[in-house]
Amino acid sequence: MHKKRGYNITSITMALNGAAAYPRACQALAAMLSRNSLNPADITVLFKMYSGADPPPVDLLRVPHFLDLLVDALFKPGSKINPEHKPKYIHLLAYAASVHEIFKKGQRKSLNRDELNATVQSIEKVHNVCNDSKGSMELVAEVNAFYQCIRFPVVAIGVVRWVECTVTDPSYFKLTTEHTPVHLALLDEVVTNHVTLHQKVLDLLVQLFESPQDELDVLVQLERRKMLLDRMVHLFSRGCVVPVVNYIKSLVKVDIQRCYLLFFFCILEVSLRFAIFVGEKEGRL
């Protein structure tokens, strides 16, 4: 919000998270945040500090704006990173996402990096796939790799960002022939593993559902919306009940086509509830 209003609160952010006690890290972070852009020189400074035996507190890296810049740099289509510096970007994002430390009275008592290497490897693997600009059919071969890595929350956030940029391209649905594109199927896996990303995924599905596709045939538009409702039903089944139901209720007031889609959603919901009921009954037997 502050960025949209033209405010620069970098100095306040740095003061509140204790970065002033680490002037080199503070200077590097402040420079990138104030410009709203990452650069290799400042990233290198931070990488060297967070690769050492006595790194600054991990909270310095957990500035939401800085993390957003890292995610965009690694997962947003079209982002260019010098291959020489790419491991530094990945290391900093993985460090911020996976390292746990305990401070008492200003002194670090423990530093747990057990998940750092696995997080680095997962980010790197998914980044390489996302960065290859593969078509939907080529991505099918990479689905297992995605599913293995998506269990890491930071990778799931990156995948959602990549999918969002890809599927909101005006030409995406014109060129896609599958009933359920791989990009949207990946969102199902994100929803299954990460409750905290449910609302973000729903917001994207709503954006796609409401985006005009007048150049497509009416029946194709209907099928596309039914496919998006399928994704919402999956969200519903994973606990995102109230937000999904509230949105579906809002469709009734719009037009006849959406009333038909509401009926389709209700059929899917009843089928889902029946399957759960049968499963529970068989389990008791």
C-alpha cells in the first residue's frame, strides 16, 4: 500500500527490524528496497554475510518487500539474472525461508540450517523448469519434480507467482488445448499442501473466471469456466469453504450463464460430500 501511495518507508523498516546494528547489511538492503530493484553488487554483499560462520539475524532478510523482489527475480517469466549471481539469489531466498535461530538477551543461542541445502536445491530445480519457457505438453514431464518441491512453502509461493504471470497472459487460453492446463493443475497441489496460500489461489481463480475472453467461442468460454470451478471445488474440499461459497453466491446475481455454472458447482459439491460419506461409512465397516 505504501508503494502505491508513493511513500518510501525503507528507513523505518530498517530501524524496526534491527538492521542498524549491521550497517553493511542495512546499507545493501536499504539500497535495493528504496530503488524497488535488486542488483548483483548488493546481493553479493548479503550473500557473503549470510554464508559466513556468524551471519546477521535471519529476520533482516525477512522484509516482505525484499522477499517479493527475490521471488519475482527467480520465478517471474522474463526476469533475467546473470548466471554467475543466480546461486546467490537462490541462497538468500532459501536462507530466509528455512533457517531458524533463537536469540536471548541479544545473543544468538542456536542456529539451525538443517533444511537450507534441501530448500536451495528445490528452488533451483523449479526455477530452472520455470525459466525454460516450456509449453504445457513439455511441462507434463516435469510434474513429478514440481510435486516433490512444492512441499517447500517458498517454492509453492514461487510456483503460484509463475503460474499467475503465465495464465493471465491474454494469449494463454487461446493457445491451450488441454481441458485442465498443467499450470492450473499445479495450483491444486499447492492448495493440497499449503493452507496459507488458499486465498491467494482463490483470488487468481476469480481473476481468471471474471476475465473477458470474448474472442473465444461461447462453448469454449463455458468449458473454461467449468474447469476453473473444478479448481474452486478442490479448494472447497481442502477447507477453503466460506470464501469459495461466498464467491459462488455472488455469481447468482450476475447472469443466466453463471446461474448454470452455479448449478454445476452444486452438483460437484454434492458429489464430493457423497464420496466423503461413502468413504467414512466403508471405514466404519
